[in-house]
Amino acid sequence: MTSPQLGGLDEIVAEHDRAVRDHAALVARGLSLDLTRGKPSPRQLDLSDGLLTRLGAGDLRAADGTDCRNYGGLQGLPEIREIFSAALQVPAAQLVAGGNSSLAMMHDTVVHAMLGRLPGAERRWADEPRVAFLCPVPGYDRHFALCERFGIELIPVPMTPEGPDMDVVERLVREDAQIKGMWCVPKYSNPDGVCYGDETVRRLAAMPTAAPDFRIFWDNAYAVHHLTDTPVEIADILALCAEHGDPDRVFVFGSTSKITWAGAGVAFFGSSPANVAWLLANTGKQTIGPDKVNQLRHVRFLKDADGLAAHMRGHRDLIRPKFDAVGRILDKELGGTGFASWSNPAGGYFISLEVPDGCAREVVRRAAEAGIALTPAGATHPYGNDPRDRTIRIAPTYPELDELELAIEGLAVCVRMVATARLIEAASAG
Amino acid sequence: MTSPQLGGLDEIVAEHDRAVRDHAALVARGLSLDLTRGKPSPRQLDLSDGLLTRLGAGDLRAADGTDCRNYGGLQGLPEIREIFSAALQVPAAQLVAGGNSSLAMMHDTVVHAMLGRLPGAERRWADEPRVAFLCPVPGYDRHFALCERFGIELIPVPMTPEGPDMDVVERLVREDAQIKGMWCVPKYSNPDGVCYGDETVRRLAAMPTAAPDFRIFWDNAYAVHHLTDTPVEIADILALCAEHGDPDRVFVFGSTSKITWAGAGVAFFGSSPANVAWLLANTGKQTIGPDKVNQLRHVRFLKDADGLAAHMRGHRDLIRPKFDAVGRILDKELGGTGFASWSNPAGGYFISLEVPDGCAREVVRRAAEAGIALTPAGATHPYGNDPRDRTIRIAPTYPELDELELAIEGLAVCVRMVATARLIEAASAG
């Protein structure tokens, strides 16, 4: 680590002393701020309060006449699948609309692959000597936790500005037949905001894999969550997989959790006809159908793809100022110090802050002392192990703007304090 | 099979000819009637249309201040658990309120036991050489299908008017350590309406089991679904298991599927504190929480246990005439013929019709010819195999009364036709 702006040790010590005093003052304020999770704010949730009223008595039938109140309809309402088809890049006939949680659909898909044979698989994953998943890092802790719980080995793959390092990915999946899956958040990735380049997507679809039952878990959680006027479009992986002769390679996931109400939305699974048939055969033993009333409620509220886009502009108007504030404060407090770099995402829910190697845990600890709760350092890596201990995930959406500003100012103090301490240590060791 | 009312072969042949003519006339009518599934009728669903309106904007917080729209709250809202605590005989603190499907909670509980160690288990069920479940027969086809899908062996146990034959159950679980589970629908059982006697429940709680991780899957689906003014109360199995030193023995399930809207209700899991902690630890990897808005909607609509009971009286008023009609018609058409016997349940959703051995499939086939769809014969037994081929499940709730009457009259014709044919065959073989 170099710090070009601070000349000699004296200056670093002075800077450190200043940061220590700032931190003490911060602790004395007794803040209680939470940047841990990517939750919509109450004002964002308010945007969807129309869900409560758009569905009236006498309006409980789907377009095909189905009484949404009763059992049945395993694949979910056609009209809700139609609305999300373009955003998720999956034909409506190949989408499944489920309950309120795409994480549950991912979990259950892994379960079904563990306990029932996937199309193309030689055996159930539970009968494999070993099952491994590739995990681009930094990534999403709930993906990792889900796999860990089933004893699935997690293999980190470095991210690039264009997505996962495809040279590494291609080599690993070609050589190791026990690599059965890979996590991807292809658009406005959690946490670094990266959008996969077209060539990355093409290589993911085209690469030879040793496993005949390799699957990409394509968690397109932020498909319509743009922060700018120029929405990012990613390549259509489902079509590309079919084009390259492996139509069953990808499972697409999405949900309305960060579109309507986080806890009361609709989740989606999309894939090839064979994979959809496989999932529904398994789901048919699990449930008599999803909550179609809530799906119809979403249809009435969002109306169509244009309605969805308009609704998302409402979210952007609320959260864009928060992302801007984080960037502005980090730039003011840490810009040019060499103590940190951070992402400037064009969409999604997170900002990734990189601090000097070996500093992330300590920064998070110092922030906690000051009443600023951050996602645990390491959470963005499998097994909570960030080998360079440098990545911190910032979730700016939930707090009110003034609270967020306080929290980021405090976080910057902690970064200055910890980074200067490391420099001083290094100098005295040297 | 004896037919005391029909004297000689001539009379039987004449009765058969009459039945054949009646059946031909029935086929000619071109009916299309469906008695296959235990679905509430549209008028029953109408009883809950208040779900649409009871929750207003500004009323989206739970009693503890939780914003129900956002993520979180894995165990479900305390107030919905409170309402169902007495009915399910589980303390609210030991209830989990989930999504819209208790079948999904049963499925997922089996999955978690397959892929993660249950309290008291030596290993995951997936690592056992063999896993078997006891299945009182006749029973519920979806319970069986769920197990079959995971390769769990199903061992039938005969039912008595007091519940499963406990001499058989006690012997099997004492001798076979691979028997890990048992299905029970303890109140107004599917399909025969049996309510477990207190002594049956006590013996289930007290019996020694070879498996340290034996679990009773107590699907109390019809806990409040009374058809009479004297609600049946069953013994409190959770308390009895604790009393007999095996507090973790039972998983209780229930749902509002046949209380409010079949496809858009709330499901429950209840058990010992250790089992609840185990379930939530697993569920926490699967989802960020259930749909709390829908739970709050149910709280506002049902209000409390009294509101629940009053609401169920509305169902009774709609479906009791249907159960009565089935009994009346079967009695009129088949009473005293010796061709059939049937249950007269005091609650629940089904009537079980027993026809002479070897006749059930043929009766269902003949009914289908006449446009009357029945649950496939054998569905009430594991692997669809009713060894005596005699049990037919009648689901009277969904059709309108006049349709139901037509369907049961037609069914009686089919029973007469098939039963007389068997008698004639037997006579000519004799």
C-alpha cells in the first residue's frame, strides 16, 4: 500500500491522530445507523401501496378464467409471467412465477438437483462424491450460505469489470467434472455493480464443461434497477446457451422483492423447456400452487412492461440521491488519499468499498464501535473469508439521506483511522 | 362378498341389467362433474373476500412495529400465530407461520431432515441406508407422493375407528430403526373422517421407537373444520410427547387453505423449541421471510380464535348440506344392498366409500365414462396400490349441490353395475 499524498511518517501520524479524535467524537455521538442489508426504504415501499387497493372483490379471475383464490396453477399466472418476460429475457411460457422469494426458488432448485436427477445428469448431486460451485468474488453472501448448508464446495473466481474472469472459469469447468454450478448476478452485480459484457455472457454459454449437468444460477436480481437514463442491457444467456447447443445450461431467477414489497412480492424461475418441466414435476410434489391472488394483485398494479419501467423510475428518484451522496462523501473524505477505492454503479443496490489489504475487518469493527452497522467484512466471499480482507459492502438504500450521510462520513473516519494505523505499523516494522 | 338382499342369480342378473341401462342413460346425458379434489367451492371462497379490503394503507405494521412490507420475520407474525395456537394445540412461541402451503412446509421439513441432521439424529436421512414412513391407510395421496419422490419407503398401517392400529404401529417402530416418520391426519382424517382417540394419541406419544430421530408428521389439516355442533377435540400430542420424555417427536402442520382462500392462505409448522430452532436455522438459508402482509391481512380478517370459529360456521353452513346429500343418496340407492359402506364424518372434507373387493377401479372407470371424475382408485394407498381395490374417496365440497346430487346418483349406478357384475362372475365361476 502506498499513500502518495502523505509524505513522511510524521504526516501519517498526524493524520492518524486526527482520525482517532474524529472517531472518539463519533463514538460519543451514540449513533445507531444500519447499512447492513439491501433493503428498500419505507418510502420505496410506499410506491407500491396501490397493491392494497387495485384488486377489488369481483376481480379475482385471471384472464383464462382461473379463480385465483383456489388451489392450482403450478406455473403461476400467465399474465404476470408476460410482464416480466422481457426484463428477465425468458419467454413467458418458460417462466415459472412462484412465491415471495427468489432465494427460496434458488434453494429449492439446488434441493431438487440434490435429491432428484437434473436433465443431463448421471446421478443426483446427493450421490456425487463432491459437488462444487464457482463463485465470482466479491459476491452475495446468501448464495454462499445456501450452498454451504448442503456441503457444496465454493470455489472463488475473481471478478473483472466485464464479469467473472473467463479464462479462470473456462479452465476450471473444463477440468473438473464435479463443478456442477456457478453463481452469477449478471447485471449491477451484488456488491460491485459490475454488468457482464456480451463476450463474457457468450463465453459462459459456449464454454465446454466436464460436467454434463453443469448449471449457471443466473440471479438477475437487478434486471430493471437502473440508476441512470441509459439502462444497461446484457446479452440473452438463455438464447446463447441454446445457440451453442446446451439449452439446459442456465437457470434464470428474478423477483419483485426490490420492485414492489420486499417481503410480499413474486419470484420467478426461467429456463429451457426441459428444465421447466423438471422443476414443475418436482414442485408438483411440494405444493398445489403459488399465491395467485398476489400475482394478480401485481398484474393489476404493474399492468405491463411499460408500467414496470415507470414504477422503477420512482425507485430511481428515491435512491439515486443516496448513491450520489455516498460517492460524493467518499470522494471528499477519502479521494486521493490512496486509502480506498469504490464502485460507482449504474444500477442495483450496493456500492463496494475496497480498503487497503488487511483493513476491512478492522474498519467494520471501528464503525460498529461508533454505532454504524455494516455487513461483516468477508461476507462477500465464500466461507466469510476475504483473503485480502479488503472488501466492504455498502447498502445505501434503507436509511434516510441524512442518516446515510452521517454513516458514510463516519465510515470514512474509520477508514482513515485504520489505514493510517497500518501505515504506521508497516513503517515501524520496516 | 355376500348380498343378502338379492336372493338368487336371476335377481342379481335383473339388477345388473337395470344398472347397465341406467349407466347407458347416464352416459347419454353427457355430464361433466368433478369430485376429485378437496377444493372449497367458489361460495366458500366468497366468505373470505373481506381479505381484500380489511387491510388499508397506513395499516401495514404488525403489533411489534414491524413493517410487514419489508424483508424479515422468519417465524411469521406473532399475532397470526396467536390466533391459531389453540386450534393447532401449539404455543404461539413454538409455531412458525409461513407461506401459502402446508404441503410445502411438510416437503421442506422432509428435505431438511434428508440434507441436515434432525435433533437427535445420528446422521442425515440422505445418508441412511433406508428411510421408511408409516402410512395409515386409507390416507392422503400427496403425503405419499412427497415421500416417494425422495425414495422414502411407505409402509401401510390399517386404520381403525380410533385411528391407526396401534398394536401394529408400536411393533413396527420398536423393531425397525429405519422407520423415521409417520403420517397422521388426526382429526376428520382424509379420507375416512376418523378422529384419533385419546388412547391412540397417548400411545403415539409414549411408544418406544428404535429410531432416535423418529418423527410424527401430524397434519392437522381439519382442526377447525367441524360439520356438527359438537366439535371434536383430540388429545394434545405435543404436550403428551413432552410428558413421555420425547418432546421432539412430533411436527404439527396446519393451514388456512380450507379456511380462507385455498391458494392464498397461511401455513403453519409447530413443534418443540429444539425442532423449531432447527427448522428456522434451515429456513434461514432458504428465504428472508414469509409474506407478512398476507399474514397481517389474515389477522385483520379473522381477528382472533372466536372470529376463526365464527368464520368456520359459515363454511359448515355451506358444506353440511352437501355431506348430508351424499349420505342421503347413498343410503337411498345402496343402503341394504351390501354393495357399499361409507363414512359419515363429523368434519373434514371427504367421505370414504368402500365397495366390494376388486371393484373400486372399475367403479371409477365406469363413472369416468359417464362424465363423473373421481379421485383415482388406489390414491388413498401408498404407491396407488389399494390391495383390496375397494376404497373410493368422495370430495363433496366443490360442486354445487345439484351437480353433486347428480354425481352421487351416477356413482351409485356404477357401484350397482360393477358389484352385480362381480356377483354374476363369481356365480358362474362357482
